[in-house]
Amino acid sequence: MDQIADRMLQKYERAKQARVNFEPLFEDCFEYALPMRQSFYTENPGQRRDDKIFDETAVVGVQEFASRLQSGLVPNFARWADFIAGSEIPPDKQDVVNNQLDEVTDYVFEVIQNSNFGQEIHESFMDLAVGTGVLLVEEGDAINPVRFNAIPLPSVHLDTGPDDKIDHVFRERKKIRFDQIPILYPNSSMPPKITNMISSDGSATTTLLEIVCRDYASKNEESYLHYAICMTTKCVVFYNKMQGVGSNPFICFRWSKCAGEVYGRGPLMNALSAIKTTNLTIELILENAQMSISGIYQMEDDGVVNVDTIQLVPGSIIPKGIGSAGLQPIQAAGNFDVAQLVLSDMRLNIKRALYNYMLGNPDRTPASATEVAERMADLSLRMGSAFGRLQAELVQPVLQRLIYILKKQGRIEIPVVNGREVKVKSISPLAQAQANQ
């Protein structure tokens, strides 16, 4: 196990080096649009990080982007996908299989609606605005069969395999007490180093590194290896091998990506220049307003007036020497009204980049059914390429993971004909809008 820990820690260091170049770009996106999110650098809990924000267009826009994407792709309390018989199933058996799968679909979405999926997917969609979202889907208990957990992007390091898909996920779990390790991994045999640390000082904290990687030794079946390594003792505290489609608990999805890169690039990166320009313009407007209110003055130094005691407040009397000009205001260099033109264009660009720019004004006459359909069709047209990637990296893996967990718990039975599994068909509002086109 020590050799395995050393090899995994070497892969972890390579993954950390691959993310270093992205961290300043990610941090800029977080500081200007997601100030409440966890930072990539050292920070204190509750620390304010909004000192660079002078305009809230991007901050509000990211929230609306996540809500709009959730309502269009995986809406709450709705059935946004169907399990249907694949094309390889004989035609005379498809009706029977589809009827059985319809009952399975109803149960799966009942589990989703009673879980915390709606809350956690919204958090992941806000990270997706930067480029990459990570959702952890774990097996629950008898009351809640499935638990979802949105993993912040600063807490994970990713790596890709030979097929350019993410095959390594490294998650840091900081400030874990040693006496909590047996509770987190109850079925694992603790190494002697961990046992000694628990008996000596169980309240001491450490960092656990969880690793889920693809096992390419299994040729004809998906297989993953799950490790947990204590970073203090450098020993493996948990090991598990998971087999089957949907056995990977980590679902990593990207908005879009450049060839050869691991992390995705989201719409927030495209609007980052406009966001910085808008905030700088507002900052200059406020500085100009402050100068207009308080003014800048000049005076002759006659040795009588003490500039350190002058207070420019109403009702104040400022003495001046006889024959001197006293305080004289300096006129501003020019008018800054052109800033309104810059702000109007930049804010519109930010809203378009985050898909918040709608057809017409929804605050006026209530929209008709045709208008709503056209708005959704326009949204699906503009995010068509990203929708295909989200379908492959988020929608299908989430449902495959749910089927894997529910089958493992004995809650559902998937009909199998000649050993062929079923396929997932998306029926979300975005998918229906694209189908209507």
C-alpha cells in the first residue's frame, strides 16, 4: 500500500501543476462574479472578498445563469428524462420493455425530487459558469437512498486519460480529525499509523486525499479504483474497487473546452473583459462624483492659513490672509457622461454572455405560450454546443449513477433483453425546444 500511496501522490502533484496556470483566471472569475465562493488561495472563513466589485451585473447574472440552466436542463419537480428501449431490442418486445421502464423512470425521479439534488446542482451550475462543475453522488440510507454534494472547484484536481475524458479526480478533505476517519470509512481496516494517532491524539486534524481513477485493466467493463490517503502519515486508509456503468461517484462536467486542456471554459470567462471594464467604469464614476462633491482646492501659502485644520463642511468659516485669494476650487477636467454609453454596452454584453438577455421585456404584458416557446428555442439555439456536452457529461452520468445505486440497494429492476441495457432520452425544456426546431 505504501507504493500505491507514493504513486498516487506523484499523480496528484502532476495534477496540481496542471491546474496552476488556470488558478489566476479562475480566481479573477470568482472575485468579480462569485465573491461568496471558496478561494483558490488562503482565506479566513467569512472573509469579505467583494472589494473589487462596483457593479453587480455579473454577480446577479451568474445566479440567473444557474437558475435558467437548471430550469431548462434539469427542472425541479419535473421529469426531464425517459428510459426507453434501445434500437437493438427487437421491435416486438419494445412496447413491453418501455412500459416497464416507464415505472422505473417514475420511481427514479421520485427519488430525485425527494433528495437534495435541486439545491446541490444549482451550486455546481455556478461553478459551471466558470467552466467546470463537480457533483458527488453517494449512496444514502434507508430514508434518503441517494445524497448529492456539490464539490467546490478549488477542492478538486482533475486529470484526463488517453481518450481525453476525465479519469482521475483528486479531492482534498481538510481538517478531518483522526478519530473521524473510522467513521468516514467504516469498512476499511485502519493502518497501524492511523490507529496510533487515534489513541495518542484523536482530536488532531489532518488532510485526507480522496482519489477516484479509472482502472484500464478491465477491458470490457467500466471499473474504477477508490483510494483515501492520509496526507500526514502518507498511508492508504481506504481502498475499494468499483465496477459497472455508474459506479464512479464523481460526475465532472464542463461547459466547453479547448483541445488538450483538462478544465472547461465557461461563459464567465468570455465576459470577463466586459465585467472588468464595467467595474472600472463604475469606480471612475464614483471617484469623479467624490471630486464633484468635495472638490479640489488651491490657496496661496501666506503662513496664516493652516491647511491641516481646514474642514470643508457646511457652516464652517475658513480664515484667510488680507489680500490673499484664499481657497480657490479647481474645475474638473471634463464631463464623464460618456461612461453611461460604455456601461450600457458592457452590461448588455455581460447579460448576453450569461444567457440572461431575453426576447422582449418579460416585466410588461404576460408572455404568451408562443413567446415562451420562442424564448426557450432561442436559448437552446445559443447554447446548443454546450447542451450536447452537458447531456453527455451530466444528464446521462447522473441517471446512470442513480440506476447503479438503486439497483445495488435492490429498489429497482432494469429489464434486460439479450443482455442489452436501455438508453436515456432527454425530455427537458431545452431538449424539447431543440426537437421542435
